[in-house]
Amino acid sequence: MTAKEFFGKIFSRYLMVHFLAMAIVVVLLGMGVKFGLDWYTHHGEGIEVPLVKGMTYSKARLMLEEEGLVIMVSDSGYNKSLPPDYVLAQTPGKGMKVKRGHVIYVTVNSPSSPTFAIPDIVDNSSLREAEAKLMAMGFRLLPAQMVSGEKDWVYGILCRGRRVSNGDRISIEYPLTLLVGSGGLGENDEFEYVGPASSEVPPESEEVDEFEEVKEPPVMQ
């Protein structure tokens, strides 16, 4: 077989038609996948997120659902000056472009103040450590009250006039007073004074002479 005949069979019209048909199929498949993904993911479509912060939860939900979005509560906070179910924050924020069906996470105002357990600070930490822990949790502290004991050591906590212990759950609204050692004895502290041993000699009337003669009783006749 000559080279001309060999290349003539390879590049025959029959094979060229098959190659062209395969190329067209590949191109059509690629375009179909692209348009299918664009349709499925809503490529190019964008909904501007409205501002729902500052609304009640029911009103925010109605507005987002009208835009084709979904609302979900992700967290709660507490602000006593605002009504319950008030939207405190939202993610994504106002003006962000999202797709239809996207979830908007909101933080709503709790109807009651949150409570937290008192950490292990009573008789287990210094004044500075206790203040740092309690303030990080959101508690408000009143001026510390001095008691007798080691200086700057926390011996107790007062809340609304009563003592609280480690682990007690206290509302974040109630201020706390730390009972802190002053480094000395208090005015009302009592102590027992033990003086030196007495060196006085007891009176002679109480002394007993070990060598005192003992008189025998008279003999009866």
C-alpha cells in the first residue's frame, strides 16, 4: 500500500464526518452542562438583602420571605430598653447580593435577662482575677467591700444584699459586690489572749509540808 492510499483512507470523507459529529456532540454537551449549572445555581441572579435590623422578628420574616429569602435565628441577646423578639443583628448585612433561597441569620432580643453561673472565684482568686472574669461575662461590679483576711483575696460575693456562692446562677442585670481581704483583723474580730505562766507561790495556808509530824490519836484506857 502506498503512502497516498494510506493517508487517503485515514482522511476519507466517512471518517471526517464521524470526527465532525463527535466534535459537535462534545461542544453541545459542554454548553448543556454550562447552561444547566447556571439555571440550577441561578447564576447572574442576585437579590439585595433588605435591612431587617431594628424590626420585630415577625415583620422581618415577612419581608424576607417576600424577597424569596429564608430567615433563621442564630443567637439571642438582651437589651432591656428594646422589646422582645427585636432583631439586634443580621448576617449578611443590608445591600449584600445573594441568591434566591439564601438564609439570613438574625440575632433577636430575649424577653428576659440571661443568667450566668458564678465562676470558681470565692476563696480561690485575687481581686484582679475575679474582676476580670466577672466583667468578661458581662457582670457589673460595685466597689469592693473590705473584710478581715489576706490582702486582695476574694472571700465572698454579695448580690442584692445576700451572699452567693460559686456555681449560683445570677441575672446579668444584678450588680455584684466582692468581699475582699483588707490584710488585717477587723474591728469586730475577737481573739483569745494567752498571758505568760504565773510564777506566784500559793499562800502558806494552802501549802502542805511533806515532813509535817503526824500525831497519833490517844490510846483509850
